[in-house]
Amino acid sequence: MADVFLSVDEVSKSFGGLTAISNLSFQVPERSIKAVIGPNGAGKSTLFNLITGIDSPSVGQIRLGGRVVNGLKSNRRAAMGMGRTFQTPQIFEGMSVLENVQVGCHLRGRAGWLDALLFTSRSRREEREMHDRCLEILEKVGLSDKANEGAGDLACGELKLLEMARALALSPQLLLLDEFAAGLTRNEAEHMMKLVREIRDDGVTVLLVEHDMHLVMNLSDEIVVLNFGEKIAEGTPEDIQRNERVIEVYLGTEV
Ligand SMILES: Nc1ncnc2c1ncn2[C@@H]1O[C@H](COP(=O)(O)OP(=O)(O)OP(=O)(O)O)[C@@H](O)[C@H]1O
Ligand SMILES: [Mg+2]
């Protein structure tokens, strides 16, 4: 069995009197694609916020590669290899497509501020390498012909690809995708699905929240189902589609 890369251990999160996540445990094996699904208000976004460090659990632990990350800020988690995309793309509209990807690269750069200030050969070499790598990433997601265009001019599907490119620029080991297919056409969603598979095959562990069941069932190795903050099922897409509790509370007759 593959090693566990992300582990959520007996995590609960309350907002005042409301329990958004209740005693939740699950693991994501290295180099696998796991999906979190559940009806509106089930706690999916809250869970992502706990994993990425935007918020912290009331109880329980989050472990990344065996290390407890509770209490670490989002930027520290990003530097540890946690990349993410947002449901609403967080793009710098005044910058070019390439510059937006370079922002992701800089979070991982080794040259310090002194190197940058003195424009040392180390910082120059690093800049050149970053530039080439960011172009390669744009090539991978299919946006290289737009590298020098303004990010503000991109269409919705292209913005989602740009977000993906920027997350990849971090060289993530874990990629968290929040509704990455929302607003995409069927063709764009298929392209995205192929891309996520390639990213996994390159060695990245993927956790995604997604409402598009066709995509979830076709892409995921395993699925966790939440309802009112509780895990009601976990298993392969086949297990989940057959699970009576899931059909009752969530899937209805759609799948
Ligand atoms: N910051 C907050 N303060 C108070 N309550 C919150 C907060 N964030 C989330 N909640 C509540 O926690 C519950 C879970 O919300 P969450 O946004 O995690 O659900 P979700 O599964 O992402 O839903 P959706 O599919 O609609 O995006 C909801 O009842 C929500 O109102
Ligand atoms: Mg949500």
C-alpha cells in the first residue's frame, strides 16, 4: 500500500454553536486522487480551510507527510509543498499570464532578498530558470500562446487553467482543487480532468472538492462523502455509487 501523504485525524470545527466538521478522519495516499463530496453546507470548504491553514481545527490534527501542520500559517504550508486553486480564481488582473505564474515560482525560490537586491549571479540564474520553468508549466496546461497577454483578458476556462499553472509553479506535492470545473464547458472540464491525471502521474497527491459527479466518478481513486460535517461514506467511486446512505442523502436518483 502507498504511504499516506495527507492525514485528517479526528478533526472537528465549530463556529459558535454550529458544528461544521464533526470528528472527521480520512487519509489521502501518496500519488492518489481523492474527492470530497457532499450537499451544500456539508463542510467541504471548511475542511479545505483547515487543511490549507486559513482556519484551524477546534479539535484534532492535520498531518502532511507525517508532520503535524496545525498552527502553521498558509504560507509555511505552501512552502512545504501544499498548492491550491480557489473556487473563484485569485488572479492579478493587471499582470500578464506569465507574471501570474512567476508569483507562484517566487514562493519557492532559494535566492534571498540580499541576492535580489544585489542582483547576484545566483539571483540572475534563478530568475532565468524560473522564467523557463513557468513557460514550461504554461505549455503543460495549454496556455503558452497567451503568456504575454494580460491575465484580465482571459476567459473563465483560461483563468482556471492559469490558477492551476500558478499552483504547479510551487512544485506542490499536494494539490488542493476547489471546484476546479465550476463554470467550465464539458470540453474544458475534460481537458482539466486529463491535466489532473497527468499531474497525479507526475507524482503529485490530489485532493479535490467538486460538484460535477461525472468528473468526480471518472477521476477519483477514492471519495469521502460528508453530510452536516460528518463522514457518511468513504470508498472507490463504485462503492460510493452503490452506497444506500449516500444515495438517500445526496446522490438521489442522479447517478
Ligand atoms: N466562518 C464561518 N462562520 C460561521 N459559520 C460558518 C463559517 N464557515 C462555514 N460556516 C458554516 O459551516 C457549515 C459548512 O459550510 P461550508 O462552507 O464548509 O460547506 P460546503 O460543503 O463548502 O458547502 P457548499 O457546497 O455550499 O460550498 C455551514 O452551515 C456554514 O454556514
Ligand atoms: Mg463550499
